[in-house]
Amino acid sequence: MMTDLESVQFAHSTTQWTYDLAVPSDSRRRLALAWLALGMVSLLASGLFSILLVLSRTPQLQTLFPVADFFRVALVVHVDLSVLVWFLAFGGALWSLNGTHRYPQLAWFAIAMAAAGTLIMCIAPFAQSAIPIMSNYIPVLDSPVFLGGLVLFGAGIATLCVRSMLSVTPVGPSISGDGALRFGLNAAMVASAVAAIAFGWSWSALSPQLDPRIYYEVLFWGGGHVLQFAYTLLMLVCWIWLAWAVGAKLPLSPRIVTLLFAVALLSVFVTPITYLAYDVSSVEHHSAQTLLMRFGGGLVIPPIAVAVVWSLWAVRVVAPTLLPLRNSLIASLVLFSAGGIIGFLISGSNVRIPAHYHGCIVGVTLAMMGVAYHLLARLGFRAPQSRAAAWQPVVFGVGQLLHIAGLVWSGGYGVQRKVGGSDQVLRTTQEFLGMGLMGLGGLVAIVGGIMFVVIVIGGVCHSTHTDVQNRIA
């Protein structure tokens, strides 16, 4: 009988492209584990805040939260933890594995700053009263404590990017499958660095006397768009890596994959031009950044998505350790596609907008969850192989589909976004049922998220316990 790894190697025996990334067994592994741990903690904390969010928008339960600002405060922390911290921490894990040994002190200094910043953001709502500002991409609590934590986290990520650039692994003169994935990771890292520059540029150009709602919206608009390229590139690398891991033969050569990644990177490099050409608070600057995102994403995402879906048709996965990977990949493709389709249905400011970005964001999250499962065994821990691990992406994905379906339904009846508690007035049966479906889906998704954290922790603890027993023996 062949092992799971041997089965995948046999399935790839007729193709010349190996879309796989080696995992080093040295200090880089410990660094990657530290970033992955930060991401897991942020997901867990985000899940706690998401429970409060769902309850504050669910009919009959929303009256338990009479203070509207409660919803907004919880939403700010939930979004920043589940998107900003989780995505960039996971990127930090992959960039650490992809780099060399150079500047280890700088690497650990980066993770220390990012972790401290994350902790401060988590405790900020309880340490100081603050006005929640629902700015796009990075919502904030307008208080010195929260903003201090956010700046500290950003400084950690900026340091991570600088260190990663100084210790990047050369791809080599010939383009290979692993070289294409490395290029994608490097492009995501460069995009994150450009986003940091864009944030600093906007901060220097804006007057602090502006209304906070306008100030933070403009401050995070340019860099926020660039971060979307970083998140998208990380997701595409995860898609290709997971497809190869389960035995799929991607019908795209490494040269084509690298070219597609380069198109996204080119869109990132155009960002400074928009800053030079237009004032950061102008309509032209706002529109230019949106156009860049549509151009880069529109050209890059569909070809890779279609190629991955096509390659999966011929794959029959039965190995227990590969089922979580395949299910995570399929769920990611479905949720991201649903989010993209909903984007075309948006008209006005209603809950269809969060339905759109929830689909896309959860698509990225599911891809990262699949790679996290894939990395566990390579990092020296137990690979998930239980039925719970196979079902976790399904539970999380179905819950999120119900969640965004309820939002789309309610948005069609004009239910407004960014409101909850007593501010959310549901007048009709359709609005009531739509938001009820949203609440049900949200609770199911929370269960799926908790399952992921428990499964990963279980794999780590089981391996650690086994290693201790082996040493004693």
C-alpha cells in the first residue's frame, strides 16, 4: 500500500511541474511557527468578538445589546483581527519559510512588535472608551491605546517586510514550479511593503484637523487597496500549492503562473504614480486605486481559478490527511467566487457590501486554513486526518454561505450596513428572515472556526506529547 505522500508523487509522475515549497528544518521553522501562532491567536480572539457581533444583529437577540456603539466596537476589533492580523501573520509564516537565515534578530524583533501590537488592540476596548470609526479596509477605535497598538503591529509587519527583502531566496535563472510560488510569495511581501509606504504617504499628506470619519477613510484607502493585492497573491499561492498537494495537475506552466503574479505586482507598482498624480483626498485618487484593483484582480484571479477547478475534476481524494486540504481548497474557491459575483449586485449602501467582502475574505481564510493543515506535518506535528478535520472547511464554508446569503437577501430590502443592536430596525418579514438566516449562518461559521483552532492545537499538542514520550522511552 502506498502512503498518502507516495500516492501524490505517483499522480504527479507524468508532469514536469512541481508546485511545492520545501519547509526548512532549521531556525526558520521556529520563526514560521511563531507567526502562525500569532495568526491562530488572532483568529481565536476574533471568533470571540464575532459571537457578540452575530448576536447583536440577530432578530430577538439584538435587543440584548441596546448600545449601538457596542456593535461597532466589536466589529472594529473583529475585522482587524480576522483580516489584517490573521492574513499578515500567515504571510509572515510563509515569508519566513521562504527566506534565508540572514538577520535573525531583526526577524524576532518584528514578531515581538506585531504580537505586542495585537495584544494592545485586543485590550483597547476594555482599557479606554473610544469612538469606533468604520473606515474601509482598517476600521479603528479613535483612542491612543488602540491606535498605538495598530501602529506597533504595522511597524512589526514593516520590519518583517524589510527583513524578508534582505533575506529573500533567489528564484534562479530557470522558472520552475516552486520558483513560481516563491515569486508569488515575494510579490505579496513587496505589496505589503508598498502598502506600508502608502499609509505613511497618506498620513503625511492629510491634515489631523479633518473629521475623524473622513481622515481615517482617506488614510487607509490607498494602502488598503494595495493590501488586497497582497492577500490575493497569498491566496493564489495557497490555491496552487493545495491543488498540487492533493494530486491535481495544473494546466498552467510556471512561466504563465509567474507572468500572472507579475501582472498583479505591476499594478502594485503603479500605486506611487497615483499618489504623485492626484491629491490623496481627491476623487481621482479614490477612483484610480479602485481601477487598479479591478485591473489586477480581473486579469490574474480568473485564469488561475479556472485552471485549479479544471485540474480538480480528475482527482479523487480518499486519503484522510488529504481530505482537509481538498475540502479547504474547494470551499475557498466557492466562497471567493460567491463574493465576486455578489460584487456585481451591489447598489447603494446596504448589507450586500459586507456580503461581497465576507465572501472574498473567507475565501482567502479557507485557502490559508488548508495550507496550515498541510504545513502541520512538515513542521513536525501531526497531520489532521480525523473526520472533524475533513468536515471543518465544509462547516465553516456552508456557515459563511448562509451568512452572506442572508445579507444579500436583506440588502435587497434595504437593510443598512455597519449597524446593529437597537439601531438595526427590521420592519418586514423578509428583512427579519434574511437577517435571521445571516445570524444562523454566522453561528455555524463560528463553530467551523472554533473547529479549525481546536484541530490545529490538537495536532500540535499530540505531537509534543508523543515527542516527550519518545524521549522518556
